[in-house]
Amino acid sequence: MIELDETTLSVGQKYFKEKTVLQKGITLGLKHLMNSKKVFLLATGERKAAVVQKAVEGKINNQFPATIMQQHENGYILVDEAAASLLNKQPE
């Protein structure tokens, strides 16, 4: 657990309907992710469709860290139909 910085504290509020006091969080680097036995990425809803498409079908690069899931031996990307709606389609 780490103390969250000011940017994370303010940006993190968007995930809560009411004002929520955020203090600590878990940080995970890409090296830790790749050394994990299993990794799960979960995305739901149409709003996540473009992100899922980029993570699954995009070029692996450090500008979009979710693309590293393509290289993980036990990486699982779990999505609903809406979040998967753009897969195997050309980006707009």
C-alpha cells in the first residue's frame, strides 16, 4: 500500500457517486504484471469497446500499457458483448 498523490486523489473521485476520501492504493508496474501467475483484465459496457479493441488488437507499446496483456501466458481479458463489440473491426 502506498499514499496516493494529489493527482490520483482528484482523478480517482470520478469512480464514486459521492465524495469519497481516498488515501492509499496498490501500485503495480508492468514488470510485476508480467511476473504474475495469472492476470485478469475486466471491461464492461459500450464505453470500453474502443479500449478493449486497442488492448486486444493494437500494437504492443508502452503508450497503452493494456496491450502487454497480449504477451502474458496466463492473461485473461474478460468482457461483455458491448465491450467486445469493436473486436475484429477497423477502428474509426
